[in-house]
Amino acid sequence: MTDKHTEQAYQVIQLQATIEQLRQENRRLQEKARHADSANKAKSDFLAMISHEIRTPMNGVIGLSELLLGTGLEERQKHFAELILASARNLLTLINSLLDFSKIEARKMILDMDPFDLRALLTEIMELFILSGRQKNLQVSAQIDLNCVLCTLETAIVSARYLSICSAMPSSLLKRERCNSSSRS
């Protein structure tokens, strides 16, 4: 009987030691969680502040581009001014998306699943990339389904993944995969 009591006492001591280790580990993890939450809040606050600071000059670029487009520009100058305006608006959208991160983290983000014109969006994006591509002697192209007039967010996500996959492929592979069947240069 003594050996049995000794064994049980030993097991109780081991369990108590294990419980104490688990308590210490739990306290350590709680402290790490507090630090992580604090760092996450600081990151969100920084993103919100810097996004607001960038929006003011970006709105200035948009306003000046719109004013410039109202003047008598040559066709090429008008095209470049339109690209500046489109780029500035796209950058402002990205900045607004940064602000949305705080909403996401606060679980206050609501997605609108409104239809939009995916072809018009891709055409606008392609104009920007085609200009950059020409400067680097690269051909930039996209295949756009002509039946897709209005798309939802899910369709756009799939299309964006397809476009990014195509843009990452070598040109020889693009021709085989027919990603560039509707080429614009």
C-alpha cells in the first residue's frame, strides 16, 4: 500500500507542477495577446492617420487634373491628363481601402455587392499598364469576355486572379494559353 500511496503522491505532485506550468504559460500568452492587440491598434491608428494625410494632396491632384482637362489641350496631352486623373482616382480608392482596414478589424465593414462594368474597369486598368509596358518594350494584353456587361464582386475577384496569372506568365506561354487573344497595344 505504501508504494501505491507514494506513486499517487508523486502523480499529484507532477499534476500540480504541470498545472502551474500551464498557468504560467497561460499568463505569458495573455500578455503576448495584449501586446499584439496594442500593436494592431497602433497599426490601425497609423494607417488611418497616414491615409487621411495622403487624401488631401490626392484630392488636389484630382481637382487640378479635372481643371487641366477643361483647358484646350492637344489630343495627346488630353490623353495623358486623363491617365493622371484615372491614376489619382485609383490611388484615392486604394487609400480609402486602407481606411477600411480599421472598419474590418472593428467588424463594422459592410460589403456592397452592387453590379459594375468589369469591361470598363479592365479597359481603364489596361490603358495604364499598356503605357508602362510600351516604355519597357512589353506587350500588355487582356482577354475580356464580351458577354460580361455587369459583374458582381465574386466575378471580379475571379477575373482579377485570371488577369494577374496571365500578366505573370512569360509571353510564349501566354500565346499558348490564349490569355492575350484580344490584344491592345
